[in-house]
Amino acid sequence: MLLKLFLCLLGVGLCASQKEVNIESRIINGKDGNKCEFPWMAFIKNYGQNIGCGGFMIDNTHIMTAAHCVVVTNKTSKVSSAEPSANLYVYVGSSDLGKMTKFLVKTVTPHEMYNFITTENDIAILTLASPITFNDCTKPIPLVNATTKLLDEDCKVMGWGATTDSEKDAGPSTLKYATVFIHNEYKCQDLFRNKLPNLPSSIFCAKGRGGSDVCRGDSGGPLVCKKYTAKEYFVHGIVSSNLGCNSQTGFYMKVAFFIPWIQSKIAK
Ligand SMILES: *[C@@H]1O[C@H](CO)[C@@H](O)[C@H](O)[C@H]1NC(C)=O
Ligand SMILES: *[C@@H]1O[C@H](CO)[C@@H](O)[C@H](O)[C@H]1NC(C)=O
């Protein structure tokens, strides 16, 4: 199955040399998730910008995703603003895109300091107009603790491979996941230098496991880990950008870095 990634969407400047704004790729060694294996997943359809993204529930009215999924991007200049895009819907409750429940979005809150050139602060919170009712297949996921050390660990990313041109979508598809390995920051700095000189401390890198063509799930989706001390998965990262799918290198927002920002937004 072909999955489309928007990872370069925000980094239009960063991806300019690749000519294409959207990278089309497949998670060759990705796997179908079991029906309720990733119950926190949300699909975000941004009709205003005509893109689809992943996201995840953190409580019954808040969904987290990447800022570039929910802000206004000038289609001509490819410049993204921090201005929230209109006409967004959130879908939750199934791993099958065709069986999800639709929710209206009341407020779109991209990070005020979102920078589409450096990709810093590529994080956003959506507040739903009505609460989600949880069940076994529909549940929030805890965020990483600020002190949790996560280096050289295997984690997972997941997504539906949402597309900008919905006409070309083959219809409902099943959530896929891939296992990724978290790079330490020295390795990550080396990799990030392909884009910009300095790796911001709010960004980390991970590499797809299990074959040269392993890519990742969609932008805005979670990178989840289950450390030996934790019984359940928690969110460590948000899918943000990459160097192209064949590079096997993805850049993620470090959720621990944003805990104070997240708390200030959901407390409102
Ligand atoms: C989009 O960018 C183009 C080229 O820079 C500019 O002429 C146009 O006014 C911009 N559109 C909006 C809505 O800002
Ligand atoms: C974070 O810390 C709290 C309090 O110590 C603990 O209950 C929770 O399970 C931890 N969460 C994770 C994801 O480690």
C-alpha cells in the first residue's frame, strides 16, 4: 500500500532541492495494526489546506498533531504562517479510516513560535467541540515524563498515509505502523546538518528498522515508546519532517520539551 507523507510540507524551504513538496512513499516493512492496538490515534482532515495528517488523543477533548498540519500555508510562496487553518475535522475510534467517528474542532492552537524553516515548534493542539467517549478502541495516550531518558531505544510510529489529493485516495485504509530506533543527539546532529547547521534541542531523530525502504507514518502522528519501567505506551515524539523516505531518517518534536506549553494550553 502506498502511503503519502507530508513530512516536507512544512519544510518547503528544506525540501526545495527535492522539488516535490509531498513525498510519496510506502512503508514496505510496515505492518497493519490490530483493530484496537493504537486506540489513541486520530486522523485529521484539513479541508482548508486539503491535507490529511495523523494525531493522537491526550484527553477527551484535546488532540495533538504537528503545527504544519493545521496552519495556513501560502500555496504559491510555500510559506507557512502560524495562522490556524479553517475547516478541520478529527476522526477517531477505529484503525479503519472508513469506520471512524467525526468530531468538529472548536479551537486550533498551533505553537505561537512555529518556524517552518527550522521546523522548530512543529506542534499543535486541537480542542474538540464535543467530548470523545472512550472505550477499548478509543483511548488517550499518556505523554512522556520530562525526566524519561530515551536514547537508543526501539519505538513505534503509525499512520494512515493521508494524502493531499483526496481524489486519488484508494478509499478506506488500515492504520500501519513501523518500528524505529531513536538516535542519540550526536548522530542526530550529524543527520540534521543535511538541513540546517544546528539541531534544536526540541528535535530528535529516529531511523526506520527492518529494511532500507522502511519509511514512517504520517506527519502529526505519534512516536510511541514502552520503556521497561512503563507498562503502557507513552508519546515521546510527533512526526515532523525527514530527509526523504529512502534516507530512513525522520525528525520528531521532542514532546518532553513541550510539556509546559501543552499544560498551559489544555488548562484553558
Ligand atoms: C502568497 O505568496 C505570493 C508570492 O509571494 C504572494 O504574491 C501572495 O500575495 C501570497 N498570498 C497570500 C494570501 O498571502
Ligand atoms: C510519569 O510519572 C508519573 C509519576 O511518577 C507516573 O505515574 C507515570 O506513569 C509516568 N509516565 C510515564 C509515561 O513514564
